[in-house]
Amino acid sequence: MHLIDPRQQARRAFLKRAGHLALAGVATPFGLNLAAIGDAAAFDATDYRALVCVFLYGGNDYANTVVTYDTPSWQAYRAIRASGPGPAGLAIEQADLAATVLTPTVPLAGSREYALHPAMTGLAGMFDAGHAAVLLNVGPLIRPTSRAEYFSADRVRYPLPPQLMSHNDQQSVWQSQGAEGSTVGWGGNLGDLAMASNGTSLFTCISASGNAVFLSGDTAQQYQVSTEGAVQVRQVHEGVMGLFSPASARVLQELITESRTHVLENEYNRVTRRSIEAEARLTAALSGVTLATAFPDDNPLADELKIVARVIGARNALGNKRQVFVVSLGGFDLHDNLVATQPGLLRRVSEAMSAFYAATAELGVADKVTTFTASDFGRTLTSNGDGTDHGWGGHHFVMGGAVRGRAFYGTPPPVSVGQTDAPEDQWHIGQGRLIPSTSVDQYAATLARWFGVADAELAGILPNLRNFGTAAGYPAYPTDLGMFG
């Protein structure tokens, strides 16, 4: 199997499209060619859509987040997690899950049932109201992979994602399909195609969580905001060394934005000028947005989602039709103190996401905004005594008014540790580490199609997608998970 670096594939697709456009008129300005690329991507400029990635840094423990609940599965889970500081070791008692049992519209095969962590009452309510869904056992794959193929020495025939179970690398693989050092993410590539739909291209890809490769495109640039709004060039507003006057501020702004003859100085000033202009425009647009929705206090994820909601509220003032956002919460690397620490983290996720959905409903765009979670990796089903170790596949949430909610997508994994040749162990590689039964590419392609990306454009964003689906001979790995109507 010939494998292509996703970044090279995206660039090839971009250059191919640009070449086709050039045939129509060599003298056509490049900016107009970019607009035509946006049209080719089938984005509908008459409506608004946004994707919001909630990244849980550290590798969230999937088994205590979406908890197997039917009695046979729970008993197996309880036995595997018996070691630990809690009354049931690391396991959550079945009785404590009663308030967060999920009730899908279509029951799972084999009488399988799940509940959310007891701290996640908000998201459980969102699920049962039809506004959220659970994607089971998703993670990075280059191609469908069996247990035997994982343990094979033939990496040419059976390639694996780079540096499995490494934090930095798997964060990057989730966001960009390449190991640490990748410079282009699939969210940024969505932005490449969406820029032409927006009145202000700089506000296409927005991070409320610092720098994230997920939002870096070949042409799209990520714009970073703080939880208070646009980030200021402070000296323009506050002066230097505490000395400020309107006149001095004007002089300083001229100095740091004027054109220069030196190429590096000129580029630095150009970026500074763009930053000042963008801050002024976003601040003005946000001034017209008020939210009645109450976001929880002492919750950094809620703070980030609140500013995302406000930016979405300013979409008309900014002239934006398509946007991609990223927010995050850290602290999930719980080799220790899982029982003590994870409940507080999951409560923050549940409360923040529930409030964010309420805010999108208040803004009248609940069906125009889709929020989804991601994390470095899942973790082991087995206990290390006080926590769990790095794994592979895990469970995730998709939320929004357009989502076919109150449903599970993907395949429920058997509750086992993967250390025998028994059928139930074939989805595990030891210690209950899951081999993903759904790839990040399938997940991303489903979201991208809803966002407006044409099938013909997907290969340039998700080159490994061609290894899944009926065309590749894997109907159990569909390239559209059916999450949207």
C-alpha cells in the first residue's frame, strides 16, 4: 500500500485545483482563484455553520466516562478494575450510574447499555433530549487493523499511526494526521476551503486555547482569542512603561505598523498592523453580543466556550459563514488519582458543553453549530493501582441541533483485557487497550461533509480515508457515520 504524507496530499490537491483554474484564464488574480476554490468545495454561502473541537489533553479514561452498564458487561468491567483506592477499585458502582444511564432511540445489539460518569448529568440529559450522541471506540488508524496485524512485524502491509501512546505525537495525529512537528491540521484544511465564504478570512479558524496545529491550514491562519475577547497589542492601548497619552499611542502605532524597506521589518509590521485591525474589528463586533445563558463559574472550559459563543453571535457583523474553533481542557493524564481527579474534570466538560449548547439555542444557531470531543488517546481498562496507563481507542461525544442524537455510533467494544485468543479479546492489544473500530478519518469526514466539504475535496484533507469504506473493501468502516440527516 502506497501511503502519502497528508500535508503533501493537501498541497497537491490545492495546486491541482489552482492549475485547473489557471487554464480558464492565466491573468485571473490569485484571490479570485481562491474564491473559485471555495465554490468548488460546495460551501453554501447562504447559511452559517461552525465546528467546535473540544480537546481533552492528557488522554481521557474512556471506561469511566462512557461506562458499560448492562449487568454482564458491568460485572466484567468491575472485575477488571477491582484494584484501586475506591470501594470498587477504579470502577464506578452500578447503582451510582442509575441517574446517568443513556436511553438511545434504538437499543444497542446484544442488550448492551451505557451510562455516563455520575458527574456528567448535563451531557446525559443532552443525550436523552436528542441533542448529543456518543461515538464508541474511535482513534487514529491508517487502515482497518486487526489484533494480528497490530502484532505483525510487516509494517509495510500493516502500517500503524506513528508513535502510538505518545502524548505529543498522538495529540498531533488526532489534529493533523502526522506526528509531532506537523504543521497543517485537518481543521485548518477545512478553513482553506471555507475562507472564500467569509467576509473576513482571518476569522475562519479561531482558537480560544492557544496554538493548536488542528487549525493551521495551507492558507488559513488560526486567530487566537482570550476568554475576554480579542487579544490587544497592549502598548497601543496602555502606553510604554505606564506612560500613556492618545498622541503617544498614535505615534507608537505608526512606528509598529508603517511599511519598511527591510523585508523582515516590513513583515513584522504587516503582521502587527493586521493584528491591531483584527482586534478592533472583533472587539466592535463583540460589543453587540450579549448572552443571557449562564455559564458555570470556576470552569476554564466554560470560559473558552463562552467566548466562542460570543464570536458566533458576532458572525453577521464579521461577515462569516463558516468557522472552525478549538477549545481545550487539560489534566486527563491520570496515571494516579483517577478516582479523585477525573470526576471534577468530567463535571467541567459536561457543564461547559451543556451551557454552550444552551447559548447556541439562545443565538438561534443550535442546528448550525456542531461540537465534538477529541483526546490524545483512550487508556487501559486495567488498573495500575491508582489510575490507568496510555491506550489507543476511546469514546467521544458529538453535540448539536443537526446531530442525530440519542444514539450510539461505532461499535461497542467487548469488555476484556485482550490477552488471549478468545473472540472477545480481538479488539484489544493487552491491558484493555482498544484497537479503534472507527478511525479519526471517518469521524472527521462525517463532520466535514456536514460542514459543506464535497466528497471530491475529502481526499486532499483526509488522504487515509481512501483506505476505509466499501470502495476499499471495508463496509464495516463507512466513510460517513450517519450522524447527520
